[in-house]
Amino acid sequence: MSRRISMAVIRRMPKYYRYLNDLKNEGVSKISSRKLAESMGLTASQVRQDFNCFGDFGQQGQGYDVAALHREISSILGLDEGYSVIFIGAGRLCCSLVENFGFARRGFKLLAAFDTDPAKVGREICSLPVYHVDDIGKICGRRKPDIGILAVPRAKALEGAEYLKKAKVKAVWNFTNAELGLPEDKIIVENVHLSDSLMTLCYKLNQLEDKLYG
Amino acid sequence: MSRRISMAVIRRMPKYYRYLNDLKNEGVSKISSRKLAESMGLTASQVRQDFNCFGDFGQQGQGYDVAALHREISSILGLDEGYSVIFIGAGRLCCSLVENFGFARRGFKLLAAFDTDPAKVGREICSLPVYHVDDIGKICGRRKPDIGILAVPRAKALEGAEYLKKAKVKAVWNFTNAELGLPEDKIIVENVHLSDSLMTLCYKLNQLEDKLYG
DNA sequence: TAGATTGTTAATCGATTAACAATC
DNA sequence: TAGATTGTTAATCGATTAACAATC
């Protein structure tokens, strides 16, 4: 707890969280650093170093307490805060996320979606009310949403970011490829950057082809 | 060219690519490592080290040739290979990607989508033909697709992965949260892991709240 | 007690930064 | 030539791995 946890460690946390969740569901109560490392493709040393960043969940000779560790990581990542969420863009991406991502199961509260399309405004999308973006200040006035999900086409990214500013969200989950230019000291921005992911895939694929066919 | 390029460098390439693309579109022909670093939040040293991994695009006193560098990164990442793509899952996510990601503009060839839903099979989704997954071997027999995009709900992830095996794709872009357990020495897997991204956002948000309210 | 596995220190490795000579 | 900026080497920093004493 004392030392500041490095970003390299934090980025591994969600993965630990997933694996510990699976172990919990399988009814495993203790796991050794060696076994966990093996299944995750890390070294046992690394696992121990990582877990020692935030306390004392291991027992010599026994391993780590799966449930306690799972709870602790959840708390470190802030997954129990019940953060509230709005969408900018009530299109297919919004709907796909609402249907498949499991926000409720993960403890998020979905408040509303905002769009400009008159065919959508005033209706519901996957049981989420859709409002006009012009009303965003009014609707988010009393209870400011924690997280805004930017799910619009690239061309409308900057415009959408402006609306999120008006809604006074604390963090933006950005699905557009654009750099939003929001004041990052005030608003947290997490970019999904799907194109970066696909480019990395292409790189690996290209390397493979080079290896196979010269 | 000689030394093997490290993964840390590769992961920065898509970002360079995006910035260089913007510069190209703005008509900028030369850029110094200092200016590029500044706009990207890197150090000039790092930019020069990165670019020196693959040759000689700088000119002392002048900076780097934007167009040449852009082309080179494109070639390193394998973006000019015209890779072909199929989808498993012809739902909202598939459609959202087809509509918004710009596959054609980026040089990818969309071949088909596969699903089990009789309401979708035999029709088109965003002008992409939808076939039954049972026919995947037959349809992908002659011309094997390079990339398979796994866009199904988590519960159908492993099943979907099996179909991608049958289609003999070389790489999988995995939008489910599941670990697919594919033989990674034979099939390249790039996981999108949206939940990891949202958890990282939550962590930063949680840190911010701690700072603000103790 | 003996065996297992952690917690933690020290050693290694790799990536980033700084510095400066080379050169356009 | 003088100014600017690269290419590259050396120094620093941080992250990973190895080792082992502590302890359940």
C-alpha cells in the first residue's frame, strides 16, 4: 500500500481479476504464485511482486486466498464504486455494448443515451431512454454521470466530446479513433483505439507470412 | 532493419501512423523529432530511437520525411497486404464495425459473415452476405480468409473459435472476453478485451476521487 | 519436523533519456 | 559558414527475474 503502484502492474490487474474470478467460480480457494503464473503466462516472481504491492494475501506454504485477492483487486480498480454511465450516440455500437458487455453485472448504472436522430430521441434503445444531445446539460444537471461513453462515428467525435464536457462527466471511454483534446488533468480519457489493435494484429500476421514464405 | 524490433516499439507504431497520416493530410512534408514528440507526448530521443530501428528517414538539419515515414510504417505493420476478413456473428457488433471502422478505406477485403440465426442466414448485413456457420468450411475452402473477427456473445466464444479453426484463418481478432485457447503458435490471436480497458478507466477514476475527496 | 511457498533483497535485463559528434 | 537536427553512444532508470531466508 505504501509505495505507489506502477502502471505496468495496474495494466496486469484486470487480467488477474479475470483469472481469479474463474478460479472462484471453479471453487478454488487457494492458488500458488507458480500455478497462477503458469496459467497466465507470467513468472511466479512477477506474480508475487505484483501482489506484494498491495498487502498481504499470501500464506507461506499455502499460496494466496483467491476470494480475498479477488476482492482486493476489485477494490483497487474501483469496481465496487457503482459508477454511473451515459452514452453519446444511440447507434449499433451503443446497443451492442448495452446488450453484451454486462454493465449491470459489473456494477455499472446505465442512465441514458443521447443522440440527434429524431427517429431515436424520445424512444428507448435496449431499455435505455434516448434523449436529444441538446438536453444533456439539463438531464445530467442534478446527478452528474461518472462515465461518458463516446460511441459516435469518427466525424462526430469532437462534437460528441463537447457534449460530454457539458454533461460534466469525470471520465470518457472513447470508441472513436480521434484524439479528443479534452483537458486530461480534469477529465480522464481512456481510448479504445480499435485500429491500433487491428494494426498490431496485422504486424504479427505479416511477420508470420515473412517467416513462412521468406 | 538488422536488429529485431522490440514489441514496445511496435506498439507505438500505430500511433505514429495516425499522427503522420494527419500531418500528411495537412500537407506537412517534413517534421522534426522534437515537434512530433511534443504533439504525441513522447521525448525526441525516443522518437529518433524508434525511427532508427527501421532505417534512414531523417535528414540532419531538416527532420523526417512525413510521406516516406508513413509509407514505411504502413509496410512494417503490413497494412498494404490487402488482408481478407470474415466475421463470426452477424449481430450489432459486426454491423457497427462494418459501418464505422472503414475496412475498405484501410485496405481490408470483407468476404462474409457467419451466423446460426435463420433470420439472418441467406440475407445481407451492411451489404455483407451472411452464411450459416455450418457452411464455413465449404465457403472458405477455395480462398482462405486471412483474418477472422469473433463478434459473438461471450457464451458462444469457444464455439465460434472452433468455426474459425475450420475456416483456417491465420489470425483472430477477438471481441469476446474469453481466452480462446487456440494454438497461438499457429493462429495469431489479438484480444480486444474491452473490459480491461474499462477497468483501467475505473482505476484512474478511483484514483482521482481519492485525490479529491481523500 | 519436513515440505511448500511466500516475502523480499539482489542481480539482470531492457527500455528510456541524455549528450554530443556527424552532417545536411 | 552557421544553424538545425539527426544518428548513435553512454548513462540512467525501471521492470523483470533469480535466489533464498522466513514462516506457515
